[in-house]
Amino acid sequence: MMYQENILDHYKNPRNFGKIENATVHHHEKNPLCGDEISFYFIIDEHNVIKDVKFSGHGCAISQASASMLSESLKGKKLDEIENLTKEDILEMLGIPISPVRLKCALLSLDTVKNSILIFERYVRNKHAV
Amino acid sequence: MLKAQMKSLDAEKIRKDFPILSRKVHGKKLVYFDNAATSQKPRQVIDAITHYYENYNANVHRSIHQLGEEATAAYENARGKVGDFISANSIQEIIFTKNSTEALNLLAYSLTADLKKEDEIVISQLEHHSNFVPWQQMAKIFGLRLKFIEVNKDGSLNEESIKEQITKNTKIVSVSHISNAIGSLNPVEDITKIAHENGASMIIDGSQSVPHMKVDVQKISSDFYVFTGHKMLGPTGVGVLHGKKEMLEKMRPFLYGGEMINEVGFEETTFNKLPYKFEAGTPNIIEAIGLGVAVDYLNQIGIKNIYEHDMELTDYALERMKELDFVEVYGPKERGPLVSFNVKKVHAHDVSQILDSEGIAIRAGHHCAMPLMKVMGLQATARASFYLYNTNEEVDHFILALKKVKKVFGV
């Protein structure tokens, strides 16, 4: 059963929901086919550690619960740990069977997070270094 | 028994012709309410396909042998059936395409090539992407003006806007007969009249209408009318373009190649007569034959009976959905046999997923009508669409499943 109590709980009461005004990096992704949208905001310190994270967005229960659960696991993590996150990690985190057509809902948050980090590494961090 | 006689058709009897309807989904009886996406196929159509491959598979119009003659006769016979079904003037007006999308692209490519800069094309805000993107892109390539008939809040076309947008500069008007996204039944005869008064050609996308209601292209007087086979019990891979003969004759071909030619020289080529001028290459022979058998099936039940049945079901579903205060229904009163809706505070995909767990197939998303969704301020909707084999009991099951959505999400 896809709509287990914890999924619905995260959907109705998303953790770390909101924006960070002075975020080190933020990034928005959407899934036009579904209308799911997610933005992630990060504060990243000089040791490449996530000090704070928030997300906002709207869409189906799977996409939003996945973002909420993922946000909980990111605080205190180093960037390379995040880079190594895989599709399987997300599916394990959700703990429910995800059909192929819903996979992009489940993985939208991971894509958004990974692309946020990419943007940070390519454009934000290097800007300071140079 | 008395109750069955009062019905416009015997759905229970019809269901026996559709093998797929006896299968189970997640251990539940399949309720197929995704007919606007594609219909199921009766045994007669499935058998006709096998029969063709086992007995007279051959290419058409070129093979001088018995199989070729039989295949050609069956293919052309199907063209005749399809023509009669929409009251076409002659079989020369019936062109087989891959689907409605290809028919609309054929028109977009062929008709816009001869337009001048600043000429206008008018479509509506509620069109499917297939009747939207081709015109938008042609307008960009040739510097044409693309204008939109606006929709009212309920999703019907705004009458004032129809008159405002279609002007003496308008060369092409292209509007759907029934909206696939929210079901609006559009006043295509009136729009055709206004288009013709302004000297514009009228195209109608009948993908959602031809499966369910009597369409008479002579009465509507459209210049072009397109639809697709797989939504009306036929196989995928065959669509139909109906065009007035005098219009088709002066148009450029869309696809070039074999069969569409008369004589080919190193410098020049002359083209085949209608309808072959628009059917390049080996056509979708079996798909067309299958569509012909589907038309036989629809005729045997009677398209008027099918219309009454589908609308009775739609009215019943709308009536029952009124009981559910957590459900929001979209679309105007004048509609085709589909209901677009949302469960408040629940995404349409989640609704669809929970219904699926109850064996009910519906569609959820933007229905290939993103501009309309934007105008109506929606992200997505769920859509239940009905056909001749659906029953009131299935609607009751659907209502129960919607109550389950409410329970799961606690809305």
C-alpha cells in the first residue's frame, strides 16, 4: 500500500517546509507532466557541511513526502555524502512500493537536491575561491 | 428485465464482446473509465486483425495477385464504412492517417505553406496540444498570427470571443468538438458559420466526439474534420482526415513518397488523385480494416443509443458526485461523456493511484491541455470518461472509491 501513515504524515505536516532568505544556494525543479514543483534552500558552511535546509513546493503526496523525508536526512551531512545518494536510497527511505510511472514523483526531490549541490560547486563555491 | 428494456442499450450484453473487461486489477474487477484516452476493443475487431494476418496479408494498390486484391478491397471497403459513418460525400474525402495528431499536422503543414505574413489562425484556449503546438510552431516559422478564443470560467467557449477573434484576416479556424480535458461540447456549427462568413477554412478535431455521437460533416459544413480510430473501438495507428474534395484538391501533399505519385521524372513529379495524394508509402492497412470493423460494431449498436447511454451515465456520475462535498467538478453543462474533477487538497495522481488500487482506471494530469489548465488555474485534474460498456454499478463503485480517497487523506 502506497499511502502508509508515515507518507501521509509527511505530506500533511511537511518537515523543514519554507524558505531560507539568505540561502547559500537554492534551486527549483518541476515535473511538468504532473505539475509537481519543489524548491530546496541550503545553508552550507566552509567545511561543505549542510547547516540548514528548507524546501517548498506543491504536488502529489509522493513527491512532497519524499522531499520532506529527504530534507530531514540532509542536515549535518557533507556534500560528498549527498552526491552519493542514489535512487535506491530514496526508495528505501520511502519504504513503499513505487510503480514505474510514479518514480519521477518520488525522485523529483533528489534531482532538486543534487542539482542544487552541482550549482553550488560550479558557481557559488568557486566564485569565492577565485 | 423491465429496467434493462428501458435502457438505451444492453451494456451487460455488450461487455461480453470485450475480453479485457473480465480481467482483474489488483484482485478487483476492472472498471475502465479511461475511454477518452483509448477505448477497449471488441472480440470482432481483435478477430479481424488475426484473420487478416492469417488469410490475406498483402500490400495494397500494387500487388497483382489474389492476396493483394483481397487486401486492397478490404482496405478500400473500410474507407467507405468510415466515410458513411460521418456522412462524407465520397470516399475521396477520407484520408487515413496515423492518428488525429498526424491529421492536424498534415493540415498545419499543408495549409500554412500558402499563407502570407500576418494572416491569422484562430484556435481556442482549450485545445489539446495536438491542435495547439502545430499551429503555434507554423505561426513562428511563417510569421503568422495565432489567436485564441477564450474560455468562460466554466470551461465553455466565450461566444463574444468567438466573434471577436475570427476576422476578415483569419484564414484558418481550428477547434475541438468536445474538450478532452474538461468535456466542453463546443458549438462547432456556429463557429463554422462564422469562419465561413469571414472566408476562413474550418477544421474540427473530433477525437472525443465521433466515438460517442452522430457526426454529420455535411450538416456541420466543416472543411476538415479529424478523428482517431483507437478511441472508437478500433486499433491504434489509424486516424482519419475528412476534407472537402475541392479543398483537398488544391492543397499541397504533406508526405512525399510511393503511392502518392502519378508520374515521377528527374525534374518533376505529378501526384496521385484523392485520397491517395495524402497517403504516401504502405498505409496502415490492417489498422484501417480494424477501424472498419469497429464502425460496423458501433453501427450495429447504433450511435444514437451509444450517445444516450454515455450521457445517461455521465449525468448519473455527476448526480452522485454532488453528494461528495470534498469533490470539485469542472466543465460546463453542455458536455460530452466525461467528468473532470479534483478531490480537494489531494493531487489528481494520488486520486488515480487510490482508485487504481480499487481496480478503477481513470486519467490524471493536465490531459495534454496545459494552456487550458493555466487559464483555469489548475495544476491537474482527474478524469473519468465513459463508453458503451460502462454501467451505473461501475459508477457506484467509483463513488465508493472516492470516499476511500477522502478516508486515506483525511480531507
